[in-house]
Amino acid sequence: MARPRRGAAATTTEHFDPSGGGGVEPDSTGGRWFACVREDDVHPKVFSVVSAIESAQAWRTTARLKHERLYGNREIAGLTANKYAKAAPSRNKDRLALNVCKSCVDTASAKIAKNKPRPLFLTSGGDAALQDKAKKLTKFCDGMFSAAGVYTAGQQAFVDALVNDTGAVKVSDDGADTLTVERAFVDELYADEIESMYGKPRQLHQKRLVHADVLIELFKDDPVKVTAIRAARMRADGITDHVEVAESWYLRSGPKATDGKHAMCIRGNTLVYEEYTRDYFPFVFLYWTPPRRGIFGQGLIEELVGIQVEINRLLITIQEAQVLACVPRVYFDAATAATLKPMDNGMGGHYSFVGRPPMIQTASAMPGEIYQHLENLFRKAFEVTGISQLSASAKKPGGLDSGAAIREYQDIETERFILVGQRYEEFFMQVARIMLDLMRSRAESGADVAVKSRSGKFVETIKWSDVDMDEEKYEMQVFPVSLLPTSPAGRLQTVKELVKDGFIADRAQAMGLLDFPDLEAFQSLQTAALDNIRHRIDDILEHGTFNAPDRYLDIKLARSMAQSAYERGEANGRPRERLDLLDTWMMMLDEMEDDMTAPPPGASAPAMVPMGDGPAPPMVPQPPPPSFNA
């Protein structure tokens, strides 16, 4: 819930509000809420617009409910707060279920949403100071993502995009230590279809339930609004102390226009009515299949619904046939019926009969074509999704034993998801842009936010004032957190290949790339020398802090890393005083190496015997080598 801003001015600028099939009537429903002069006139118009859109797009809610039922394999009563946990009466509650929709959704989300795309900030021809800022900005963004739980919200939104038509998260500033990034239910978002036809609506609405205590805390300084919040609490159908809140945004008509508006309303009162100066909504959308028109896409379950319904129909038919036909039956001659005894399961039981012996037969429930059709439908669902049944069952094809072969197989299978993966990465880029924009707004109000970012085994506190720079001075790219395989065997194989090909020459670096949790203590000791040297070089080049080398350093490794860092720093325009510090540090390393190779004090060099025509000096007899024989 965004913290309200006080003193917002209203505007009376007129705007065209289209109407027609699926759209909202302009004034009959009070559609021009953003043109209100009086704050008290806003809330009835906002709720009128939301109700009109909700009524016109009831078909969309019905479709989403159907998709939720298919994924959850539960006949839930509805999507609202008092219905989503209730199961609707169903005559098929005891039927068999082969939920291919859930299997495909879970497999696709595990393949794509397992990645954690990381925004990376790169300068364009910047000097060393700007490069340092870009590096810190990347760490700052890492800290924001971690504190706000961005990756968790993104994974939830991805599943929503597969189950429903669209996934969404809301990025807002609640005035807390960190920004808020939360999953937004798409069935709580409303946009007029006509206004959204080209994918860029001017207004967007969100209607949801908020606990009354949260709202009271936000508006505790306004007794009138606190009273209105308490009066609007809902206590029916199991909903206690919650208030229905409608929040609306209207984007300004141009970069210098002042007609943008933001409103937060409850039944009977307008809590916030202020100018909105941003050119985007506080939501980031994620799609499985992007919309061709409008802002709502198409989910995976919508593609599979026909197959799933046919599978359900076949299962019902097969189950009924199994119950009716697939039971043992005894056939006997009617003339011998009077002489037959009842059958039991006793050991060694014997029965007498007259005439032909009875026959025990079990009929076939369904022809083989029905079962084959069921298998084909199940397989076709995975083909439509673009994944293999082996992936769904967490199995690898036979014969693929090497890491290179497994990666090649994964690359071929993942080719189907390239565009979906790119949309998933762009999703986090947009989240990062909004979060940075909100941080700039905080800085303009005098706040200097600090976040904690983990870099390797260290935690660093970074202030916004240390990373703030103009957007035109950097470009943002996104990369997965790790390009190495996730399985221990695949990671080990990849690191071995890098060492074999000569890309990694140091044993400590190879151990660091493995990063096995159960070997963390061992690896921390193996890579301690590397971490210590890197930390000291970074202190010199980035902070100007000189930490003299000591006898515990790996001198050869430190000299090699320092030389590379010096050349890179000179090419990037590092300050000369810091390069001189690093040069001094390398000179001290050279002196330490010379001291280690010099002869000990008091040792004399062997005398040189002049070569002449005289006889050679006698050989000094050497003692025989020791014998290790018993």
C-alpha cells in the first residue's frame, strides 16, 4: 500500500473517454474520476468505473476461475476472498484425475523461473570513477532485490502468467526502509478494453482487500478518514476487519502535462487524490504468450484446456467401464444352477456340479484404441508446451552421460523457451527501473537510503548517494546469477572442461567455481589466499586504502593478479595516485620475493677455481648414499 502524498492539486482538464462494446460509458457511470475538482466526488466515480469494467469483462473472470480449477484440481467456488477456499459441489469429486495442466505448468516454471536474472549496469565510455559507481549500483540493486523479495514475487508472477492470462507484481514505496514488491492478482486489476486496445491504456485500477489497521496507520493523522475506514470494515462471509480499497492511476497526457492523477478510495470516502507525475503504472506484467491486443495475454492452461477436458472425459468413461465390466463373472448352465454351491475363498475348496463346468471370465473394459488415444493426448500436451515428458518426470535420456551431452540436450529443449525466457529477464529489468526511479524520488525528498549487499563472503552497506548517476551515463543489461549448471555433476564437469581448456589455470579459482554447500568450509580455506589478495587490490584501486603485503601472502599469485589489475586500471583511467599505490604494493612484493631467494646471512659463496694448464684439483671424496635395505 503506497504511502499517500499530501497537498495534491486537482485539475479540470477535459479528456476524451471512449465508449462502446466492452468499454465504459463516459458520464453515465462517472468515468471521468480524474477530472474531479472536489475530493469527495472521486470515490463514487472510481467505484462506478471499476464496477462497470468488472461487469463488462465478467467472461474473463469466468475463464480465470476455470483455469484455476484445472491447475489446482479443485472445484473452488470463486476467486474472491470468501470463495477461493470453498469447494463447489461437484458430481465428479471421486473421479480419477490426470492433471496434465499442472504437470506442464510446474515443469515449465521450474525450467525458466529457476533463474534469477541479475540487472548489470555498464558504463558507456566512462572513466574509472563512473565504472566504480556502476559496479556499486549493481550491488545496490542486488541488495534492493534481496530486501524486497523480488525473485520470490517474480516466480509467483510467472506461475500466474501460466495459469491465468497475465502475471503481475506491484512496486511501491510504503515509506519503510526498503521498497515493496508484491505479487498482484490479475483478477483484481481492471482496464477498459477499448482504451487498452493498443496496449497503452491511460488509466488502470486495482480493487482489493486491505486490513483496516493498515489503513488506519497510514491515515492516523486524519480523524475523518480513520472514522470512515472503521465504518467501511467488512464482517460478513468470514471477512473480518478488512476494507475494500479501489486504487486508480491516470497517466498524464505529455511529459510536461499536469493532468496525471492517483486516487485511493474506500466505500464512502476518498483517502488519496493527488497528482501523478510518472509515465508508467506501478505494475510490471509478465506473459507466457503476449497479448496481440490489450494488456492481458494468454496463459499456458488456456492452450491446454481442450486437451485436459478431453482427458477428463476419457478418464470418466474408462473408470465407469472398469467398474461395470472389469470384474470376474461366473457363467454356468442353467440346468445345473440348483446343484451349485456358493463360492468362497477358503483353501482347498471344492464344488460339485452336473453337466458342463462353469466358466469364470473377466471382460475387457475398453478397446485398446481408447487407451492409446489417452496416451496421445497426454503426450500432445507436452508437445504443445514445448517440453519433454522426461523433463516432467525429472529423468534424462539414456546414453547421455557426459556434461557436454547433457548441456547440448538441455539447449535443444530450451530453444522453445527462448522468447519466454527473454520476457522473464525483461520483467526483472522493468522492476529494477521502477525501484531506481522510486529511490531517486526518495533522494529528492532528502532521504539517503542504504542497503546491504552480499559480495562473496562479505556484506557491504551501500548508500544511494554513492551510486546515483544519470541514466544516460549507463546502460542496463541482465544476466543469470550463474551460468554454470545447477547440478553438482554438471557443475563439476563444466569446471573440469574450463581447467582442461586452459581458461582456468589456478586450482583455487576452480574450487571457488564449484561452490558446493557441503564443501563450503573446505573451499573457504582453499580459496582464502585468492580472496585475501583480491580484497587488498580492490581496497587500493577502489578506496585508496593501502594494506601492505605480509609474509603470509602467496607472493607469485599476488604479483600476477596485481599486474593484471594495474594494466586494467591504467586502461580504464584509474586515478594516478591509486595506480602508484598499487605499483608500490607490487614493489614490496618483489622485495619480499628477493629476500626469500637471497642466501642466509653468513653463508659464503663457493670459491672459484681458476682454470689453467696445471693439473685439476683433487676431487673431494663423497660419502656413500644411505642404504634403505633391511
